[in-house]
Amino acid sequence: MTSDGGHIRARGSSYLNSTLCLDGVEILSDVIFLLEDLAKGSITFDTESMISGKLGLFFFALPLKTKISCEVIVNTRNQTITHQSCYPEV
């Protein structure tokens, strides 16, 4: 997923609409586990996000680049995130 950019104020937050595309070959090998997770009502996703941008500080624009890994558990019944654990990658 990519974004056209934007501006987020200090201590602010922003939301992005995104679409998840799954590779059918990868899913076929784990279809049993996927069906078990669906029956339990939750699916765990492991994600990696790379973020780059600029930090505006007075008259300076400092370049930033980071990579974050998250484990996200989604409730399949009401399509909400029930748990997430994120940490920066070094």
C-alpha cells in the first residue's frame, strides 16, 4: 500500500484506507490453519510497514525512515482488531 502523502500535526494521528491482497499459493499451503482460525473467530496477521517522510522542525525538514513490525489479531465476526503488538525493527 502506498499513500500520496499528507500532513499530520504534532501529537496527531491519521487513518489510511487499504486493501489486503493475499497470495493464493501461500494460502493453499496453510488452508487448514486458516479454516481453524476462522472457526475460532479470529485471524492473526503479521505485518511490516515501512514509513518515510520529513519531520518539520522550525525551518528544517529532517528526513525520516522507519520500519515497524506488528502482530494484529482480527475478530472475523465483527471485523475489529482485538489485539495488536507493534515494535520497531532495527
